[in-house]
Amino acid sequence: MARVTVEDCIDKVDNRFELVLLASHRARQISQGASITVDRDNDKNPVVALREIADETLSPDDLKEDLIHSLQKHVEVDEPEPDPSSLISANTGVAAGVDRDAEEDDLPETLNFDQMSEEELLAGIEGLVPPEKSDDY
């Protein structure tokens, strides 16, 4: 059988460079044991790959998608996002079965900031001692 040329395939794949990439990728697949879709006729793998593209036994779009997939280092997997209500309950301790009110009652009065009034906050700030000034500045 006559050898296939790039001109035989250019009507299937418009760009010559893309054709070379697809044919080389397919030739590598054949060398790794993929089944061929045309008669080999004592041809080498690149020629078989070009003949497959020319005879349209393989879709160039499928080959392109497979080539892109083989070159990707990181494949992004779409995972479902967690339910926002489960995040809220996990942060408040409800999901773990912890009674948040019982936990707050065990804390000393000075550490319970959620129930501190504005007057108590101002009194605490006034009781703070300002840092000592030094001559280094």
C-alpha cells in the first residue's frame, strides 16, 4: 500500500502542527499496545497513525482530547460543596453534641466576652496600665 502523507490528512486536521502532535500521540498509543483500526501492511506506528487519521477510523477530536488529558499534571475533580448549615452547626458545637451554654457557664466571668456589656468593657479598658515609656525611642 502507498505511504500516507500529510496532504492526505490535512483535510481532516487543519493545522499541520496539530496533525503531527495527534499522529505522534496515536503512534505512542500503538507502541504501548493499543489496538489499530486499519491494516498494518508492514508499516511503522507513525504511518499507521496517519493512515488511521486519513481514513477517519479515529476522530481527531477524540485524539485531541486524549492528548490533552495525557499531558495534564493535575486533573481537577468537581467535589460537591458542603452544606452551609452543616458548617454553621459544626462551628457552634451542635454537630459534635456539645451543649454550648453549659460550656460557657464553666468559664470565669472575665473570659465570657459574648455577654460583656459596653460599660464592663470600658471599665476593663480603663483599668489597663499604659506601657512604660523608655528613653530608647
